[in-house]
Amino acid sequence: MAFRPHSNKIQSAEETGCELHEGQTDLQSRKNIHKTPETFRSFAEGTSLHGARFLFVGSVFRKLLWTVAVVACLAFCIYQVSATIMAFGRRPFNTKITAKTARKNAGLTFPAVTLCNLNFLNQRRYINFQKRKNLSDDVIASKLAIYAELLTKSKDIFNNDSKHRHEELFWRFYGDNLTERTYLDLFSHRIEEMLLPSSLFNSCWIDGAVCGREDFWSFTNSIFGQCHTFNSGRDDRPVINATIAGNLNGLKLLLNIERDSYLGNAQYPFVGLTVLVHDQETFPYMEQFGFLVQPGVRTLCSIKRKKVCCILLDP
């Protein structure tokens, strides 16, 4: 019966112990390698960022050149990001405006222009009319004083005695009886008298063409008397089209408001014209709209046409 010596068993155990010791050492070294942090140089050499690996490769001049380039690009990137964030914080918006100039025959209609003299009764016309009826100056003056009191809405005028003595002040016209023989038509300021007559210049012209009384349409206003509309398109008058904008074009008028023929009105002591610019389809309500023009000055008025389109979307 054979026996295996004990020394061999001890030796194999020692050898086995040595092998285990070496295996444990390799495992521990791998753990230490994974725990060691990666340097910036190793990251730069292995990254896909363009130009980063050249910061540590090559000559000193090449490294310096690539360093300057990378730093400049990084600074520009930071600037762009900060500028974009600041612009977003301001909430900007863009407005696109398209301006189109109409051709001469494009059909851009020149607006209607209505003007009224602030004095509804022309004393000169009234005096001449009454003198043809052989009335004395004192009677005419008393009637003008009554007209002045009528403008102030005095209670002394609105009584039965005044109605019998001055029936013409309380006439009422209805329907077909409203003719040109009303007091407002007879004694208002006429456009042919307001246009300055002169052989040296024209009182009315539009885009270089001469215009006159025939280009105005007159109607009666209860407050201002007769008012006059240029380019009204009424009574088969042709409508004028606009051509070129600017101070040298458009409608130009030289008017005489006849200040000496104004009737004294303490309640409304104003002198001049009221003017309204409107389209041909709108009736001019002069007592509600319009702007005042004082005498002795040059007044410019420019307007813009705004077209609003409504687009209906299907629900």
C-alpha cells in the first residue's frame, strides 16, 4: 500500500496560496485604475471636439495658435448665447409694411372736401336784398339786431309779438317747398364769392388743373347756412382721381371768408371755416365733425387711406 508524502500536500497548498494572493493583487490594481480621475490632457486627446487634441500635440507655436483659436471660438459662442437670451427676454417682434403707389389711372378716388363758413348770415347780401325792397337803414339795422339776438337764443325773441313782426324768421319748409329761396340760401356765403377773383392767380386748382364754382356742390346746413363740397360726385359731376401725394399736389384753395360781413354773435364769436374730408358716400355732418381753419394762415391737411380686409375662416 503506497502513501503520498505530506510534503507534497503542503507544497501544493503553498503554491495554491501564492496563486490566490497574486489574483487578489491584480483585481485590486484594476479597481485602483478605475478610481483614478481622467486628466484634461487625456480628455482633450480623446474627445471629438475639433481642435482640442491639438492643444497638447506639436510644437509650442502650434499649441499657442490652437489655444488662441479655441478660446476665441468659445468666447464668440458665449457671446452669441447671451445675446440670444437677452433678445428673447425683450420679446421683439417684426412688422412688415408694404407700400404701393397707385398709377394715375388706377382708380384711387380723391376724397370729397366740404367747407362751411362759421358765419351763417352774410350781412352784405342781407343789406343789399333789403335795400331792393326800399327799407331804410334803421329798419335793416333793427332786423340784423334781432338776428343777432336769435343766435344767442334770447327769450325776448321767441314770443308772439316777434313772430308777427318778423314772420320770415320763423318760416318752416317741408318736402317740395324747400327751395333755394330760403333765408339760409339767400343770405349765406356763396362759394363763388369766397373764391378770390384775380387775373394773376387761380383760387382753386387740383393737381395743376384749374377748378371753379362748377366743381362744388352746395347744400344747406341748419347751423352754418350754405356749405360747399368739392368732388362730391353728385348731380352727375365726375369724380376726380388722386394722382401724386405731397404739398405740391392735391387740392389748393384761396378763399375770402368775408370777415366784414359777419353777424355779431356773442355766444359763438369765432371766425373762419370748418372743413371736413370724407368719401363721396358719406353725408358731411359739419356740426359734429371737421376741423377749424382760421383766416390769414396757410393750413395743410394730409390724409391716408387705410384698407381693412376681413378674412372669414371656415369653422
